[in-house]
Amino acid sequence: MEFTSVTIIIGTTDETDSLRKTVDFIMENCENEDIGQVLMVKPKNASDGCNRTISGLEAKYPLKVRGMEQTRPYIGGAIRDGFDAAESSHIMLLPGDLAISLECIPEMIRRVKQKPDVISKTSRWLKKDSFHGYNGIRKIINKLSQVFLRFLYSSDLTDFTSPVQTAPSEAYSESDWQELNFPFLLEMVVVPLRRGYKFEEFAVECFGREQGKSKNSAKQTALYLKTALRVRFTPKSKLTKE
């Protein structure tokens, strides 16, 4: 396959300034022809400020940037709606809260242009001291989770739980997704991995949320284990749509 363009999916609920900074960075630091579309996917109950920000960005970057209201529930549903709306060779997922250094965006595009069949993936664990403003206990739990997942999947990936990555669109459109809530973020990584896609990680800085409120919870985090085990022991043929 070859790279033609990338659709960038950004999930958002109550972000304003951080969402604006993210989209402005994309449009100012990436080649115009590389960007198929920036999709800001929001729920019905998105905040007024978020809706105003989306409208302003649509007006600022017509044809390239648009908001869409999700039809499936929860964060995984929003991302899957974005998959369905994408019309490009590749798809990138980004947070709308500046949780990841924006410098990773042009870097992922550069990498998939060179290796379009390989999933270009960010990792918060490849470089020491990449976490900034991150809860200490959550960081320890995350690190232990990575060790367990590397063992479970016999993989050298270092960051299974962050799906900030750029993949061939077919890696998503042809996968048989099961999750709708936060465990979908893990499913986005492990399903393509089990299906045989190659990954190439690179280090990225990550930051604690400065705007908006996290919708994740301890219960959702615990459900990651169920998803990890299900995908690991599901026959590969059943991870692909019929």
C-alpha cells in the first residue's frame, strides 16, 4: 500500500483552548496535502465552550476540519464513528487535552510516509522522565501493566495502553471491534498486533490534563484486563470482520 493522506480523529467533550491549540498545530506544522481531514468527534452533551470551539475551527479551516456528533456511546464509540467517517489511506488518533506532545503529529506522518504498512506508535516509556504532572500511583500501575501485557502478548511494545498512533485505515476498518468504553483504547493496539500488523514505536512526552475532566475511572481501568485476556485468546481469524 501507499500513503495518500491521513484522517486525524480527536475525541472531545469539554476541551476548548487545548482543542484549538491541537488543531492549529496540525494545520500549521503539517503539509496540507498530507491531511485528509481533522475530525473532532463529540457527544450530544458536549459543553457549550467545546461546541463554540469546534464551530470556530470549522470556519477557520473549511473543508479540512469538521466536527461530528457521535452515534455510538462512550469514548470507544466516538472513535469507531470516526473510523467509519474516514476517507484516507491512514488514520491517526489524538487526544484533545494536550496529553501528548504535539510534536509527535508530523513525526508519525513522516514515518508512515516512509513505511505505510507499519503502525507508527507513540510510547511514553521509551524515554526516561517522559511523564509530567502525572499521578504517581497511576504511573506505577501503568508501568506494571506494560510489563504484564508484554509478557501476555510476547511483544516488545512498551506502551500498550496509549493508542496515539497512525495506522493504515484497513487495520481499523477490517477489525472486529467489541469494546465501546475506555478498554477500546487497549483494543486499538492489541487487535492489530494480534492480526499481524507491525508497529514502530518512538518516544513522546506526556502531560497531566490541564483542561476538561477525565471520563475514565478505576472500574474502566480494571476492565482493561478482561479485554487484554479476551483478545489474546481469541483466534486471529475471529478478530477480523467476516
